[in-house]
Amino acid sequence: MNKYEKVIYIVDGGKSRRESTYNALKAIDDEDSIVLIHDAVRPFVSHSTINRCIEALRECSAVYPAVPTADTIIQTKDSLYVENIPMRRYMMRGQTPQGFKTYIIKKAHFIAKDDLNVDDEVTNDCGLILRYGLCKIRIVDGNRENIKITYPEDYSLIKKLL
């Protein structure tokens, strides 16, 4: 990982995750560069996951680290009744960092700023790429230890593991 330059921009955040990312993207001038967008709530991302994202971006415009799910995923509209149970073999758990060629993720965010429903319907940057049909998204191997800390019980589990 040390072979990559670390550049830090300080930009104003937005009212949503998407707006904050858009503000950061506006600060990048090099359209041919790559961008990795990572959630701060995933403090255990590995160097190997980051490197896999960077390497895959040599051949494609968007990458998404993921691991197969061991859990059965259910769909619901109201949190009371099961609407659908997708086949587990087709389900994976998406992680971050998500990686992009700068020009493609900037285009997605430019389109999204005029999309009134985007913040209710899209949860991440790869979701924008899919929503607007901008390119295929390559899946790269994630890491099961790249745990997302969302709920208090996640934090309690992490403290026990450390």
C-alpha cells in the first residue's frame, strides 16, 4: 500500500452521505485518476482489499468488494411479513471501499444531484452507477473481517474481539 500516494482534501460535508461524496469529488481535477470511497464505520479494511480494488480498476470502471453471505436474506416492505427470499447462492454482502474511475463516479453524482428520489432509493455509490446504467461493476473479494459498525451491539462485539 505504501506504493500509492496519499492525498488528502478537506471539503465541506453535505446533508447526506451522497452530498458529502459529491463535494469531495468536485475537489478532484484529474478525470483519469481512481477514487476509493470508504465508510468510516468499517475500521478493519485490509490492505489486500484496497489493493484488489486498485488492481481491478486497471481493467474496469467500478469495483465493489463483497463476500458471500452465510445468512438467508429476506425481503420485506413493512418489517412484519416476508415478501421474498432470494436464493442465497446469488447473495453477497457488499463492503467498502468501493472504487471508481473518477470520470464515471463524477458523472453518477452529477446526474444524482437532480434526482429527487435518489437519497431514499440508493444507499451507496455503486447503487448510483447501477441506477443510471453507467457501467458494469466488477466484484472483487472482500474480507469477512471488514466489519461494519452500525449498531451498539456491533461496537460491543468489536470491543470483545479486540
